[in-house]
Amino acid sequence: MELSSSPRRSKKYTWWLRIGVYIIFLVAGQSTATLLGRFYFDKGGNSKWMATLVQSAGFPALVPLIFFFSAKSSSSRTGQPRTRIRRTWLLSLYVFFGLLLTADNMMYSYGLLFLPVSTYSLLCATQLAFNALFSFLINAHRFTPLVLNSVVLVTVSAALLAVHSDDATASRVPRGKYVVGFLCTVGASAAYSLYLSLMELSFKKVIKRETFGVVLNMQVYPSFIASCCCVVGLFASGEWSLKGEMDGFGKGKVSYVMTLVWTALSWQICSVGLLGLVFEVSSLFSNVISTIGLPIVPILAVILFGDKMDGVKVIALLLALWGFLSYVYQHYLDDSKPSSVV
């Protein structure tokens, strides 16, 4: 009995270790990328296509990992029956997710351009509400009272910000652009939640392979498609000539390049963590962990960018955190049920 339980316990510890690494990747990458994106616009960057491109252009950094894990998984499957996936199915998935990422990233770029970081990151909490809905409709997850409570609280939090814009924002950004930024951020949150739910469905119904290489493939190839679309948009919009933007960047040319490079790498780190959690647990769980970064970014935005954190934003933050904790408690209850049966 001891011998049989030992491998099981070891496997469980390994699983939790992977989950911990994915969580660190997601929270650290998301917080860093969001702050650097705001830094880009604050210091003179104004190319929305460039801001969109860096959200997917860091994928070459993951290519060596694909070869490593592909070789490792193929050697471990020697002698085992292999599940074959039609190339047309995979290609269709990569193209579809790449196009969806392009639209989603562009909406996020407009949100970062027109909104303070604190408002932007609080609005991103609506991902949890949208993802709960899509998880119910697409992935057949249960819609419990605690999850419903979480959805309502996060929605109310976003509604508070919809009817409120601080004086600093009003003086800097016209009301019309503030509304555009608000709608784009909420729309991007909905699109990204749909992306995660469809990604979970693809892992379970189409790909059906449990390797980290699969997670990397579903990050790299759609990112390649999204990057190609952004390059086309960059040239078509006339924003491709970046010399003037680089010369006018508040912190200099080197800082301009490093800001874009580290933003791109941060988004890739975030995406690997996010897709890893979708693969290991669920899209809804990954979105909840993403919401953990909610209190981090607004607080850092107040410190680094001088964003105003007034009473309405504090209430919105507390409501969003309450919604987040409601879902975490629901996940705890779900996780404890099998052990109680045993």
C-alpha cells in the first residue's frame, strides 16, 4: 500500500509544481507586460499596430523549447500507439486562433492607449464574468451560486468604472476616446475569454495529447499568424516608419527598443502560463489566476505612473477581489469533493 501510494503522491506533487510555475509565469508576465505597454504610450509611442504586434511577436523565443519537448515526447512514446491529428484541423485551429488574437490584441492596445492603467486592469477583470459564461455554454462547466456571485460582483465593478472617469483622465483624454477605450477593453476581455474556452475545447476534443509541447505549439503558431496580420496592418496603416517615434521617445532610442523587446517577451511568458493552466485545469481556472494580477497592476500604476486611485476605483477593486475570492472558494469546494468521497 505504501509503495502504491508513493508514486501517486509524487505525481501529485509534480502536478502542483507545474501549476505553481504556470501561475508565476502568468501573473509576472501579465503585470510586467501591462505596465510596459502603458510606459510605451506614456513616453511618446503612438503606433497602435506596434503595440498590438509586440503582444504576439515574441514567439521565436519559444521555438527552441518546441524542438526540445517534441523530441522528448516522441522518445517517451516509442512503442505506444500515437493519436494522429489531421493537419488540416491543426492548421485551421492555428489560423482561427491567430486571427482571434489579432483582433483581441488590437482592442487591448486601444484600451491601454485611452485609459489609465488602473482603470484598464480593473476592466480586464470582466474576463472572469465572460469566461464563466463561455465555460458554461462551451465547456459544460457548472454555473454555481458562488460563480454567479463572482460574475455579478465583477460586472458591477466594471459598471462603476463605466460611469466614472477621474479628472486627470478627463483633462488628458476626450470623453469619446475614454468610451472607446472602455468598450475596446471590455470587448477584448470577452474575445479573450472566448479564446480560452475554445482553446480548452480544442485540447480536449481535437488534440487529445497531454504534453507541454502541445501547449507551446498552440502558443507559437497562432502567435505567428497574429504577428503576420499585425505586420500587414502596420504597413497598410502607414505606421511602419518608426524612426520619428523612436527619436521622440521620452527615454531615448535604447529604452524604446528595450521596452518593445521586454513587452514582447513578457506577453509570451504570460501566455505560456495561461495556456498551461488551461491545459492542466480549465480555462475558467486560468482566468481566475489571471485576475490575481488585478490588485498588483493598479497599485503599481499609482506608484509608477501617478494614476489617481480615488474612492470609486477602490470600491471597484474590492468588488473585483470579492468576486475573485468567491470563485476561488468554489474551486476549493470542487477540488475537495473527490477526497471526501474517498
